[in-house]
Amino acid sequence: MNFFFISSGVSIEGEDVVNEGDTALLKGEVPFHPFLKCVKWQKYQNKEYKDININEEKYLGSTNDLKRPILKINKAGPNDEVEYRFKVVAGGISTYSRVCNLKVLRSLGN
């Protein structure tokens, strides 16, 4: 099995700067692989990456579209100003996208 193909083609793009209160959108891309099992969005929190529950009101995302997963971060605020990535599992082996550092610009009134 050639898992290098998966790890070398995993990418993430999207807004790395968003105004406070706006929605940030991150998009992933994963090359096809016959053993592709799942994609999970992760957030760096308390010195480790943790899976994001994409069914919460704060975060909306897709893990059904394994080739082009998305993550929406609603009402971005100071606590959202961290690193994001997604994890790809194929055939029992995990690989990760590069990290996206989200910057939240605060409004003058806050």
C-alpha cells in the first residue's frame, strides 16, 4: 500500500484572518485512496490537538465528503484564535494536513 500518496497530497486552505463575530471557513483536500476511512477536524487546545465536534452550533463541518472536508467556525472570537488541522485515516495509518493559524481581528468597541 502506498500511503505516501495520501500524506503528500493532503492540503488545507481558507481564511487565516477573520473579523470577530464573522464565520471562518477552512477547506481540506484529500487525494483518492482506496483505504480512506475518515477525516477529523482538530483544534490545538491545552497543549494538544483535540477532535472538534462538528455537530455543535459553534462548529459546522463535513466528514462525509472525504475528499473535500470543510469546517465553519461560527461567530469567531478570541478563543478561536488557535491552530487548526485535519486528520486523515487510511488503512489504519493517520496523516495530517498542515496547520492553519486563525487570527481573529477584534472590533474597536471590544
